[in-house]
Amino acid sequence: MKRYNRIIFKDNTVLNDFSPSLGDYFANTETIALVSAEDSIMIGSYLPWNHRYIDVSTANDQTAALSVEIWDGSDWTAAADIVDETASAGASLAQSGYVFFTVDKDSKWGRENSTEDITALSSMKIYNMFWARFTWNADLNANTALNYIGWRFSNDNELGSYYPDLLDAALLDSFESGKTNWNDQHFIAADHILMKLEGRGEIWTPNTILEPSRFLHASIEKTAEIIFKALGDDYEDNRKNASSEFHKLINSPVKDLDSNQDGFQQTSERREKIGIYRT
């Protein structure tokens, strides 16, 4: 479990701590039979933040729109500029994707010393975190299930644009019988990137990252390296090339980090130079 990413599902009056399961992409999925008038997902972190990737295992097919609220220290206040990549045809959580949001310019995050002081979380004791609440304006399909809430920096379409042979169905099946995608490897690559940044002291929690797409190219190369390594000696040259490209990219200047830890992207936190690219 990633302790910096607390995930609480409020099912009417019952609080379910899904941090161990939804904070680990290899753990069990969780059914989110969310009733609009009663239920919510609350996410806590050690720093303010502006996004989460949601991996959907059983899609919602009911029309429903997402709202995001921020705990400001005394009340929940509506976020602004919500971008819900999980939505399709009006149904939120219909597919996997990022949710981005911005704290309203007239609001600000408030670190809560204890969830005992947040009405919706008062039966729990989780200390010194910033909280956001996800709600939906209509009931979700009762079978809706999530696998993971956290970070991911690349997908198979993006991997295939660099390494089209890796999307060959026979290669996937030779890697693991019945395998149809490289989802596990993308998530492992994200962990490698986060550990690398943490090890260098550039972040101490992934919440410092304001724009995950800045790590797209590094994630593609790390994902490819992981795959080639597992495929064995015949792919050793491919592995070495991908590893070399990954290290060039991850060692370039880090971009879009929340240096003042307020959850906003300031002009001073943006950089035009975005690293080295494969040719």
C-alpha cells in the first residue's frame, strides 16, 4: 500500500479503506456500487495534488458526471476545470484514464490534522493529510469495479508508436498465455520512474508531479526495457537500447513539479525544454 495515497470509499454511512487494494495494481479489484445521494470516494495525500489515474476493471455504463471537491480545512469546496478521461458517451468510469482538476482560484487546500474533524471521515483517525472528494450526479452501474487509483505514464498505443512489434498478438501470448496487453508493465515502469525521482530527492511523493505526460517517453522506454528483459537473451540488444534511452530521458531536467507544494502549476514551475527524444 502506498501510504501517501489513502483511498476511502464511503458506502452510505460505512467507510471502506480501499488503500491496500486500490493503491496496488496487483491487488484485488473493488466493486464501487455507488449511489449518488449517499456515496463518495475520498482520497488523501501528504501534499496538495491535481490528478489521479483510475484503472477501471469493470466499466460503468450509466450516464453520470464526476464532481471533485477539496477540503479547505473547514468545508468541502468545488474544484474547477475538471477533466475526466474516464468518461465515455456521458458515463464516467466507463474506461481507464486520468482525472485532472484545479482548485478554484478563490479556494485553497487545507491540511487536516485528523480525519476526526471531517464529518464524512470522522470515524477514522488518519493524520496530517489533504483530502479531495469524488462524487457523481447519478448512480453508477452496481457492477462497476476499479483496480487501481494512482499513477501511470504510458499505454499500449503509445508504446506501439515506438515499438510496433511489441503489440503483436503472438508475442504477447508467448510472454504469457492469454495476455492481451502490457498494462502490468506500464504500471511497473511508473513505479520505476517514481522511485528514481524519489531516490534523487526530486520528489518525496508523486503528488509533486503536476503534469504526468512529461514522463510519457521515459515510461515508454522503461516499459519496453521490462518487456525485452523478460523475453530473454534474444532481445538483449533491444533491452540495452531501451535502457539507454530511458536513462537519457529520466536524467534530463525534471519538468512540472510542484516546488511550492500548493497543487497549482505556477509559471515558474513550467519549463519549455522537455528532454531528449528518440529519433
